[in-house]
Amino acid sequence: MLRRIGLICLALFVIAGIARPAAAQSGKILVFAAASLKDALDAIDGKWHAETGKPAAVVSYAASSTLAKQIEEGAPADIFISADLRWMDYLQQRGLIQPKTRTDLLGNRLVLIAPVNSPIGTAVHVTLAVGVPLAGLLHGGRLAMADPRAVPAGIYGKDALTALGLWSSVAGRIAAAQDVRAALTLVARGEAPLGIVYQTDAAIEPAVKIVATFPSGTTPPIVYPIALTKTARSGAARFEQYLRGPAAAAIFEAQGFGVLGRAR
């Protein structure tokens, strides 16, 4: 019986080792970051490797809600960058980040996009204001946006549409995507006539165009906080500092983010 129990424990240990992400096994820094950061962080990660000679970090991109839940379930992330404050708050309230390392890193804007060859935005001008016939512009199609129930870009989008009195007219026509980049893809492929994404997402996709920007005040400030997780390895602090430094700031700004860097 003892031998059998020992074999079972050994098997569980081996399975756990296989399941552990390659980044943790290799000693590379593991960053969990909002999907909208992909292009900027990939460039920054490459610059970090070139300048320091240290291994590039491994960055896992997804909706902030998904990443926060994975960290809560024990994923060995070293750094978390959320697309909104609430999911960082979620982890802080559970003691899963190091509060003294938490910083408001970036800001962003919310925009309405259409396929680049769409008449919307050229022949048909759009101003996002109370009473604008947004539902009519869909012409039976759907409005692509990140899931408004949990994903920051979707929550911001719903907040903005609600502030303009437009949510009820389009609520039944939403194509809810798993994250903001998936919503961007739906519009880029022409599968949705309109979408709501961050300004920075629209800027990197040549197959879409910005047709309107949501007025300030229709959403809370769009802020990306960064923090080391509770289980972060010692080497993660240096990369986190690099992400808040001038080289990273130049790349973030070139891609349309506002650099904040305010310590919390």
C-alpha cells in the first residue's frame, strides 16, 4: 500500500512539473499582460534583451480578467499588467500582488472603428453623442467589443455607450469577444461593421480605421496598472523597473499610449 501511495505521489509530482509553464522552468521572467499591450511589450521585451543581454521575458497575453483569475488559481506569473484598476484591485484584495510595487503605468482612449473600406467615417460621418443612431449604422450586423461582463475594454465600452444613452439600442447586437484584440480582428476581417477598441489597437491594424473617438467623461480614466505578484522571483523587479523606464516609455508613446508612471 505504501509503495502504491508513493508511486501515486511521484506521478502527481511529475504531472505538476509538466504542467508548470516553460517560463517558470527555464527561469525566465513571466509577465501576464492585457492583450492590448502585445505589440508594445513585444518590442520592449526585445529591446530589453538587446540592451542587457538577459533572456527575454515570456509574456502571456489575454483579457485582464482571465489573467487575474489564473494568478488567483496559482499561475506562476512574476508581473501583472492589467488594462483597468479593478482587476489589479481584485488581486491586491486577495494578497496576490506586492502593493508597494503597484504603479499606474499607462493611459489609453476608447474609439469606434470600422473596416478600412467602409463608407462609415467617410461618406457617413459619425459623431459619438447622445441620440446618435448607432444601431442603424450596423445595418443588421453586430457591434464587436470585448465581453462587457468582465473584460476591461468591454466594460469601458458599455460604460461609454450607457453614458451616451446608446446601450439599450445595441445591447442585443453585440459580438462579445474574449479580449479586445479578438474584437479588433472581427472588424478587420469584415465580420462586424463596427467595433469598440482602444485607440492603440486601432493604430496597429491597417485593415481598420477610427471613425469616432468616445468623448472624455463617458468612461472612467482608462489606466493600466503594473505590479509584481506575491510570488515574483527576485529577477522580476529589474524588468518591472525597465518597463517603467525611459526606453519603454518611448515605445509605449510611439504606439499611442499615455505614459503615467504614478506610484500608488
